[in-house]
Amino acid sequence: MYLGGQAATDARDIRYLFKRCGLHALDRTEVAKHLGVRVETVSRWTTAGTIPCLRIGKRSVRYLLPQIVSQLRRRKKGGNK
């Protein structure tokens, strides 16, 4: 992603970009609170590809709640996508 001609490489840049677009990028802790699960569960789902995420650099991961909810609903209905 680019921010003012420079690559947006850290979590603050990504949060700023999403905020400007009316989106809110969540971290693992925030996702866990919203879904009522443990942070470890969110980490496991991320590793398994169960929920979509945005990787920022090597260690930072952010999530968009509407995408996660949609993915989990599809999986619950029997769809694997």
C-alpha cells in the first residue's frame, strides 16, 4: 500500500489508510473481543487460513471485521471459501 508516495509498511500507516476509507483494521486482541474467543483462537484461525487477514511486514497482522464475519458465516453454512 502507498501513503503519500511512500510505502505504508507499519500498522499505523495501514490504520490511517483504512480510517480514511471508513474502515477499521483490527488487531488480534480486538478481533478476539468482538468474536468472544481467545486471542490464541484468532492466531490459530489465521495460521490455518480460516479467517482472512492483512499481513503488514513480517509480524504485524490486521483484520477487517466484516470480512471475518462473512467468512465464518460461509464456513458455518458448509462452504469452505
